[in-house]
Amino acid sequence: MTPLRFKDAMSQQYYATAPASTSAKAQRSDWWRDAVIYQVYPRSFADSNGDGMGDLEGIRTRLPYLRDLGVDAVWLSPFYASPQADAGYDVADYRAVDPMFGNLLDADALIRDARGLGLRTIVDLVPNHSSDQHEWFKRAVAEGPGSPLRDRYHFRPGKGANGELPPNDWESIFGGPAWTRVADGEWYLHLFAPEQPDFNWDHPAVGDEFRSILRFWLDMGVDGFRIDVAHGLVKAEGLPDLGSHDQVKLLGNDVMPFFDQDGVHEIYRQWRLILDEYSGERIFVAEAWTPTIERTANYVRPDELHQAFNFQYLSTAWDAEALRGVIDRTLEAMRPVGAPATWVLSNHDVTRHATRFANPPGLGTQIRTAGDRDLGLRRARAATLLMLALPGSAYIYQGEELGLPDVVDLADEVRQDPAYFRGAGQDGFRDGCRVPIPWTREGSSYGFGAGGSWLPQPSDWADLSVEAQTGDPDSTLELYRTALAVRRAQPDLGAGDAVEWLRAPEGVLAFRRGEFVCVANTGGEAVTTPAYGRLLLASGEVAEADGDAKVPADTTVWWTTA
């Protein structure tokens, strides 16, 4: 095992320490409360057979890398049987692996190998919608109006003299109407692509099926589920029109009739009963875009889910005042329900934070310009140390530990995001954060596989590869490795549900957690702060003298008073 190296920012000396193959945290019953979980996007992580597409065997071969990085669990985006109209989020068979990724034996081997390395495995679950190639939906269309299978989806007659208009005015997240008409004249609802018809969760067969799916994967040994569109399963009774109301998409200021309906919580209470039957503290993680953090907290009440992504935090600009506000609101909202905060900066649906922070604030989470890449990387490194210093759990999206930016100049002919081809709605630039990651300096796909890659990688990614960054004390990869090792070694990191804010200059966040102190300078100029103890780690060069520290712009520093 290659040892990790701690860097003392003052002495520039390095100290070797080997990570434990199985962390004490991984053995705790409440491991998830302060876990660091790594998101793997299977098609872009590692390709074992040279076909240009990542697969389960590729992930399996790279598990030691994730162990040595220092994460506690791996979350896998969908690998189920799918026509791939939306990169696997259109599932045709929830109990089968798509041949492009392998088979069930590969999934079983991956789960077992991960467990042997002290890593837990979380898989994606897509309960809001299926593929239009799901057997239920194909039969529903073939059998025509009146088929009992149509009641498992949202089939409706259209409006207008001849039913030529959609049943209501809802719009798809990907642009255009949220309804598609079949040959017999009826319409079906799809909040996403037409190939993704929404389930009708008022029908008991839908609930029965998903409870069975949960047991199938729990019996295989998974440690939990990330629930896709967890806020979307239940629609308002009667599917009412929105009229002139602004149809805010995933994240907005209002409760939509198709999102965040109170009825979803009864579904999750039933699911929690199943999960609690299994040993080993299995967990649910909600992808729930809600109007407020307080609404998000509803998903993690004691008898429902365990974690919910904090998208308000992800959407916050690199600004001390704004960040302090969302941190305070998050901790205050989670405390009454006894749930940990769940912090995240990047994922497969948004621009990587190294590119978001390279651009002016206010552009949203899907950005089309590279911006100032050096500035973006400095801020991303600092933002990561800030996130990892907060109480609760944290998620890392594959490649962010390499400082990867979004690829903003992909040619139109290589794009695959369905939103890109739908016009209005989301910008459709999610492909930029999904480009396969580089492992080596050389090779047709920088070690991703023996051949090319399903999305082209930039020509300047050799220096961002795992190979190039390993052993370089100034690299982003070594910063992540060291930060995660320090986080494990410091009992005050991750634990608890509060921070003690310290006085700090404008543009600076400073807080104490037991014997640990974090200072993040979000401003454009260096600032002088007290040196709060022994310097543990910094995202940039910090100078200390006479009890003070000069913290550069866009830099986060960790101290310990122990």
C-alpha cells in the first residue's frame, strides 16, 4: 500500500502514514453521520474492456485507489439495464445490469471487494420514472386505453376538440411539454425525457414493486440507496394546471404540484421499515430539490431517510456572508430532526465547482464558459477544505480530487445530454462534467481504458491525471488525500451539529469545533488572522509569525489547538 503523506505547511517536511484498510468509522453503526462518500459515474470512471465506456469491472479494479483516497463509501450512478436515453436514468429492468457495464456477477464482485477494502456501496434507485422500454410501459401502450397497466403510469386523454392538446400545462425538466401522445390518442406524463414515463405512485403495484427491488439489492449486500428525484414521486391530486405561474425547475422558491408533495413521506416511512430489517446500518440518501432547507429536513426525520443532499449549499456563491448564512440555516434545520447535514459541491448534473468558481456568481449551476481556471482551482480547493471541516457528511464527485474543470467546448456532434436536444429548459450542458477522468499521463484515454472514451477528453488533461499528481505535495489529489486522512484523525471533524463562529475580517469565515479551527478567506486579498494553534493543512501557502497568520485570498486553513 502506498502511504499517504501529511504536509506540515510551515516546515515543508513530510510524514508518512498508512491508511487503515478498514476504518473504525466504517464499523460504527452510525457511520453515515460524518461519512465522506465518493460518487462514481460508471460510464466515466474506468473502462476494463477497451470499448470506450466505463464498466463495473473497471470500477472494481480502481477500488484500492478509493480506499487510499480515504473515503468511507462509494455511490454508484445507475448501471441497470437501460436504452440509455438519459445515461441510465431510464431504467428498463431494475434487477439487471446493462451489458455495457457487465452483469450481476460483476455487481456482486464489486460489492464484495469494496467491503473487503473497508468501503461501503450505495447504489442509485430511480423510482420517479422508468424507461419507455420497461415491460410495464410497453404492455400498457400495446394494450391501449383501459389497460390496467396504464394506471401504473399517468395516462390521460388530451384537451381540445379532438384531444390534440396535452392534459395540462406542465413542462418537462428537459424542455418542452411534460406530455407525449401515443398512437391511440392518450397522453402520458414524463417530467423528464419522453423516454422516461413517470410512475403513478397512487397505484399499489408500484409500491409493491419497489419494495421488492429494495430487498433484491439489499440481499445482494448494498449498504444503501441514493434516491433519484426523491421529491417527485407524488403529484398533486388532479394534476392541476400551473397557469401563468413560473414553472421553476429542480430548485425554486415554491412548492410545485409535481415536486415536494407531502405524500412522498409516507412512501419513505414504508421503505425505512424495510431497511431497518437489515443489519449493518444501511442508509437512504435523498436527491430532493426543495424550496427551502427546512423542507429538505422533512426527508430526514427519524423514521424516514438518513441523508438529503444540501443543494442550497451547492448553489451558494464563494462568498463568506452567503456561505455562513446557508451553513447556519442548514444546521438549524437539521438539528430538530436529529439528522446530519449533507454537504456537496459537485455532481453529475451540475458544473464542477472548479469551473463554477472560475466564473462570476449568478450564472447558475450549468455554465458554458471556462472562466479563470487558476482562480477556479484555488477557490475549489479552499471550498473543499471548508466543506470537509463542517459537521456532517460530505460527498465528493469523481475527478474533483484531481481539480478537473468542466469541459465547456465539446462539439455538438459528441454531446449526449438529452436536455441539450430539447431546446428550452435546462441548458443541456451536463456532458461537460461527465467526461471520463484521466488516470495516466499517456494513452489514448489517459488510462481510462485501452481505447478511446465515450466523450472526448481535453488534450491538456495529462498533467491532471492521477499518475501526474500522485506524490506531488502541491497537487489537488494530495490535498484531498491529506485532508481526508486528517479528518479521520481529528475527532472534532465531521462530528456534531454546530460550529462556534469566531471574529474574522470581512470576507473571512472562521469557526471552532472543539480543538479544531477552520479559517476560509473568500475575499480577493490576503488577510491577517490569529494563528490558532498548530497548522494542520492549508489549501495555499500560509505564512505565520508572532502569533499571526497571513492567509492568502481564496484559501482555507485548518489548525488544531491540541
